[in-house]
Amino acid sequence: MAAPLSRQKLLREWKLYFFIVPSLAMVLTFAYFPAGSAVYHSFFEWAGGDTKQLIGLDNFRRAFHDQVLLSSFLTVSVLMVFNLFQMIPSILLAVLIHRLKSDRWQYIYRVLLVVPMIVPGLVRLFIWKFFFDPNLGVLNGLLDFTGLKGVLVSLDHVFGWGVFYANVPIGWLSQPELILPSLFLWGFPWIGAVGVLIFLAGLQSIGQDVYEAAELDGIGPFRKFIYIELPLILTQVRLMLVLLIVGTLGGYGLQLQLLNEYGGPGGRGMVPGLWMYNRAFYAGEFGYACAIGMIIFVFILVLTFVNNRYVRIEK
Amino acid sequence: MSPAPTRRSDLSRDWTKHLFILFFILIELFPLYMMFQVSFKDNATFIRQPWLPINPLSWHWENWDFAFHLILPYIANTVFVAVTGTVCSLFLAILGAYFFARHKLPFSGLLWAAFLALMLMPSVVNITPLFMLLKSLKLLNTLWALVLVGIAGGQVFSIFVLRNFIEDLPRDLFEAAEMDGASHLQQVFNVVIPMSGPIIGTLAILSFLGMWNDFLLPLIVLRDKELFTLGVGLIYLDGEYVKQWGQIMAAYFVASIPLIIVFLFTMRLFVRGLSAGAIKG
């Protein structure tokens, strides 16, 4: 809509620039300046004070030999693979809700899905921390109650994990071997209201007539999912996956609160973002933290570009 | 629009689906149930009977009393940050979007690119230098730091959405307003804002939720207990050595009350806003 202006109109409309100045000032101060500062300081040894020393690429050299950082990238890759599985319940739920005949029930379920969102994210996290508690936690209580604990103990005997014992409560967040499983398990059944609502929006384009035709042809529910529903929401699935993966790669709030600033016992839950946070605010190595930030940024950028290419080819 | 008789047969045909959906949703709501019923117990009762709610006559209301006294100041701080941040953020974003949508002035293409480029920048990476910036601006340990960073963080996405929306508004409206001698600011107030109620509401909810749930920035910015927002307050509560689960759960519940109220009034916007939130990022 916006067309280029003639000169005299420009003379009249120049005041319009005042409209963008506040936004621009905010963005320059609180987004561009810190970003530039991060690049600049990644070449310095800097404890946050006035004194800093230019050390060239030493921070990056150190990063490539930093065992904690290297293994944290391994951990975060595992967490990103978890994301794939954690999306499945949301997709299934969206398809089930979409297949309901009654519009009223579809709306009711949509609202019910959003209800858990009223709980602050942090509270959800702490409730799960409470579920993981070895003595009082719901998870151990459930395992004892259903007898699944016995199954785990006998599996332990067979495979020799050395993790589950009959009379010892399971320390989900205190045994190094169980940190990754706990990070996978938390938030079960991993239904994100946002995800389900996006998938539902994608499914909306399938009319009832398609289903009726499919039923006339005698296509079962499973094949309906593979041939009709999944292809239609593939774009949304990929979008959600990218959001989840980028969030996981840069995120550290979950690990910081569920475990601690060292990624829990044995550092098994250490992720790159948490290591950056740890170096900056616990060790005071701001320069090194900026360098780690740059490395994470490059990884996120590469992932975004790969995804953009991939999406374009599919279309 | 199916008439009443077929609806019942629909329900009987779909019961397996309903069963599955309810199963998922019940697990999803289970933490809420635990939070509610534990909030009325003291530790001894909770250890004896962790699963089922106890008789309402012996409910420990003092847990809730404790929670209200603890959490209300945090809520007040968070409401201040989230409301001020959301209102200012959206106002600036509307002005910015109006700039991009109405006329193509010199450099507006460049400015647009400068805004879009920020979409690629993950905010996590910035947190270290942002902390140092706030320190040199003497904004550490103030709520304004959170407000300002929140305003800046919301600009890109809101301007992006609003620009498209304003461009789709009928041009006649703006021309008519100009005929009447309305300035640009008057056009924003009398044409843009009245016409874009729902989209502003949706963006407001997204922005509000984002600031409400943030705890990483407050955690490094705030030092004084009087300034704590909900996130930091809850983290300190979690760090207590001897845990009174009833009190903690009551505090969690109180922390959720403001959003329950917002949710009751804006259910439709909420559902739509969250679907739209997907584009973010």
C-alpha cells in the first residue's frame, strides 16, 4: 500500500519519522547495543569491571577445549531429540479433537487445554520438582502404588544399571544417571496448548466431506491420519519443531530451576545456555560468557537457515 | 449446525475419542488438582494422605493466609511491570507500525530490515551484556529495568503484525480523516486504534504473558525483597530449607489468581492469541 512520495509531500510528511523514533531508540539501546557489546567483549578477558584485556581469540580457543561446554552441547542435542517425541501427544490430541463431530465439544476441549496456562510457567516447574521428590513426591508414590517400581528394580537386576533398588526411594533429581530421563519425563504428557491450537488451525482446512468420502472408501482411522491429516499439518509440525528446538538450544531456565547452576549432580543437565549464565554470574567471567553466547548464536542461526531452505524446497 | 437429536448420536459414536481426550486433559490438569488439595493440608496430614482432598471442615486456611501475605506484594510488583510494559510496548509498536504502513519514506526500507533482523537474534545470548548495560544505566535493582527491556523486546513482533494489519485497513478511512485535517497522531487515535481492537488485544495478551512468566531477567536484576516479582519470589520460596508443602502450594495457587481473573474475562482472546503466538520466533 505504501507508495513512494514526491518531494513536496516528503516535506509535509517528514514529521512521521517521529513515530518510529521511540521504537527505534528502545531497540537500539536494549537489543542492538547488547548484541554489539557481546561480539566486542567476546575478544576480551573481562570480569565486568572497568578493566579488561584484549586477548583476541583466546576465549574461543578455550571454548573448544572446555570439556563442560563440549559435553553440554551433547546434552542439549539429546534434549532436542526428546522434543521430537514430546510433540507426539499434542499432534494426537489435535487430531482427536478435530475428528469430533460436535463443534461445541471441540470448543470446550480447546478451552480446557488453555486452562493450565493460567499457572505461571515457574509454578508448573516447581510442582514437577515436587513430583520428583524422593520421599514425598507423586512420581515415586505412583510407582510404588502401581508396582512399576518392582518392574524397574528387576529390570535393573537384568541390565545392571545400578540405579533402582527395592527399598531405596528413587532420587530422580539427585542421581546423575536419572537427570536426563527426568528432563525427558517432566511435563508429561507434554501437551502444549499453543502447539495443539496451531495444529487444530492447520486441520481446519479439512472439510467434513473429505472424511465422509474416506469413510465411504472404508479407510480406517490410522490411514486417515497418515494420508489426510498428517500431510496437512506437516507445515505446522515443522514450525513447532523449529520453535521447540531453538528454544531448547538457547534455553536454560528449566535446568537452572529444576537442578541448579551446575546442571545438577555430575553436571548431567548442563546445557550451553546454563554454562554461559554460570560463567557470567557465578564465576564473573563476562568475556568468556559473551564468547559462549556467540557460539550458541551461530548454532541457532545455522539451524534457522537450514530450516528455511528445507521449508522452501518442500513447498 | 447439527440439530439436537443427532448430537446425542454423535456423542455415542465418538465416545472412544472423548475418552482419550479426557485422559490426556486429566493428566494435564492433575498438577492443578494436587496444588489445590495440598494447599489445605499441613505436612503431617499430607504425609498421611497425599492423594485425596481432606474434609473441608479441617482445612488449614492459615496456609492461604500465609500465602496471601507473602505473595501479594510480589503480585503488585509483577502487575506493575507487566501492565506498564504491555501498554507502553503496544503504544510504541502502534506508532512504529503506522510509520511503516502509511507512507514509504526514505530509509523506511532500511529501518524495516533493521527490525526484522532482530527476529533472528535469540534474546538469551544478550543477557550478559544486557546486565552490564543496565548496571551502567544505574537501573539494576529497579522495576524499570524490567519494564524497559520488556518494551524493547516486544517491539519487533508487534510492529510486524500491526504493520500488515494497518496496511489492510481501507485507505478511504485515512483519506477522509486527512480531509478533515486530522494529524497523523489523531489518525492513530481515531482510526487505527478503534479499528484494530481484537489484534491489539491478542498482542497485549501475548506480551503480558511473556512479562508475567519471565524470571531469568528479574533473577539477575532484582536484589531487594520489596522489589521481587512473582518469579523471583517463588524461586526464593523454593529455596527454603524446611518445606511446608501446604503453604508452598497455597502460594503457588495465589500466584495463579491474577491470570485466572484475566482468563475468565478474555477467554476467546486467550485462545486466539495463543494460536497466533505461533508466528512469534
